[in-house]
Amino acid sequence: MDFVLPDHVRLENNNNIQTDIIVMDFAKAFDKVPHKRLIHKLYNIMAFMVPDNKLSKEHFDGIHYYIITKPDLQGRLITVNALGLKILGCPVFIDDPKYKRNAYIFNLCLVFDGQSDTNSYEPVVKKLAGYLTQIELQSGFLSRAESQDKIVPFLENLLNKLNKHGSCSVHTDSCTVHLKVAPTITEPSVVQDHDVPVFVKDAKTITGQGHWDLTTQQVLRYIDGTNHVARIAAEADVEINLVKLCLQNLLYLFYFNVFDMICLFCFQYSNMYTVTPNIQKLYSDRRLQEQCMMYCARKVHTLPKLRDIFTLYCSLTHGVTVKDICCRHNPHGKNIDEKKLIQFGLLRDLIRRLHKYPIKLMAESSMYSQLQPLYHWFDGTHSFDEITCKTGLSQIELEEKIDRDPHIVVCLK
């Protein structure tokens, strides 16, 4: 082996000064394996893929650094967005001298479409990594040659049940893997003073349950479909913020289908509604049609016709009140309960409420106007419901006062 001595070493050697040299051949310290051959070897190691055509060798070559990671990233969730796919994994590094290289590295990844929301699957991947680590330590399920034939059926069973049911219980040699995809959490709307809570099911079914706290039991007595939150707080003698918290909790249970119990809904014949794009579901979804006819029927033993229900929904538009619809189409004569019709439409997002927002114009107004004390409400951000709740006026009184003032216009949205 040829090497060149540094100048200071040669100088010390010429002056007969002892110099100790340590020579290391770094070429022998690492395997001189061609890079492409190493990647090919890694791809061959990834022998368990379900379905087996989801990720090609060429695709794996570009992302293998993020799949087979260094030990520093063990136990961490890694999401790879590449090639139109979203790959979610949690690499595991088991340090044990019983393995060939004193360690065993694996990463079971879930592959999604690139636009998918994978937040609800992150706990699943994390828990699955923990399960597989435990199984490997107990029985060597992943590393033993005898169990290699069981891995693909295990993965297929896991994939099929998660896709079909959102949960699974898959048996292995040493334990059972239990996984469940949690629903995406969406917070319900904020409860306002003028909101009117309404029971979706029979009130006795809900109020008769004894597991409610004392405040909720007190509030439930005054939910009758007409009292708004501020009035409920006054009649129940409960601080209004506590009432809002109780209703927020009930809404949370309703939104997550724990109980079909309550929604915020104020029915008045002066209300206006309009259909949403979801109205087409009522035309095509047979199950939704049956649910709608049963829910809206005045007499359960005689269901209304879907055509009549659809006609009533499509008649809801700007400038048309519920009273106008009843006068034109006579829903009672068609065995349709107009209140339940509106309620079902709001619950299934088939229709939406059109709120009235009074706006004061910039023109000079009379100092003797009856609405002078209310002008600060007329900025386009406060609805009729909110104004009547805060001021104590009725809808009719407020409308009459606004009609007499030419400087106020009403916006529907």
C-alpha cells in the first residue's frame, strides 16, 4: 500500500524523532456494493405488498429513503406525498443481537390517493406498529422464515376489513390485532342567544334518561321548540353561558350520532328557505326517500307521495315564506306535516334558512324615527332572530318598524 508522509512527519523522521502513525484502510470499512444493486436488494426485501401492483420498483427507488429510515426516526409517523400517492408509515427499529445485523427494521405503510385526508388513519398506523413490534418480540412473526407465508394473508385481511368496515380484529400466532378508524371530528356550530333548540326524537325518550348532570336536566325541561336560548336561561334560572355549554354538549352528541336528540331549529311561518345542491339526493337515493316520507307524514299509516314532498321543497325560494307555501299547496291535504318537512330538510342539508339582515343606508334619517335606538344593530351582521332576542321585540313588530323607515333595507342571505 503506497501513501505519502506529511512534511512535518518527514522532518521529524530526518531528525531521528520517533513518530507513531496509525494507518486505516477505509476502503475495507464499508461494503463496496453498487448503489443500484443495493436499491434492488431493498426492493426485493419489500416482498409483502397488498395489492402487489400498487407501487412499482421504479417508484420505490425514488422514495425508499423515507420508507427504510435511520433509527433516529423510529416510532415517528412519516407521511410521504409523491407520485400522486400519500404513504403513511411508522418505522420501527428493534435492537437485538439475535438478528444478523444486531437489529431488525420494518415499516408497515398504508398507501392512499394523493388527495386523501389521512388524519383519522394516523392512530391506526401508530397502533399497528406497536402491535407488530410486540408480535415480533414474542414470536418472531415478521423475521422467522416459517411465518413468511402468513404475512400476506394477514395484510389482506387487515386491508379488506379496514376498507369495508373501518375496523378489524385479525388473529396472529400470538395475539389479536384490534384496529378502528376514528371518525373525522367536526365541531358543531356555536350556540347563540337567539337559537331555538328542538328535540329530533320524542322528548320523553331523552329527558327520561337519568345520566344527565343536574344543569342539563334543568335545561331540558324548557326545550319546547319555541323557547330560544336566552329565554330558556331565564325560565330555568340558569346562567346563560352554562345553558350554551349544555346545548353545545348535546349538539356534539347529536353530530357524532351518539344520540339522535337535538338540533338548533326555529320554525316560524314567516321564515324563508331555499334548496341546496343536496336536493338531488332526494331524487336518486331510495333510502332517503323512504326516510323522508315516514318523517314528514302526518299519519304514519298513510305515507305522503314523494312527488308532493319534492314539489314543496322546490317551491322554497327567495321571497316565499312557509306560510305562502302552505296557502298555495295545502300540505295537510297531502298528509304532509310542514314543520317536520322543514326539519327533515335542515337535518339532511336539503334546504337552508334564509336569514334577514337589516341594513341602514347612509342617507340622513329622521331624529324622531322609532328605530333610532336600534340603528347600531342595522349594520348587516345581525339577523332578525338575534335582534328580536336581544331587544325583546317580536318579528312582526320589528318588520312593521322597518317598513315605516325608508332608510332601512333588508338583505336575505
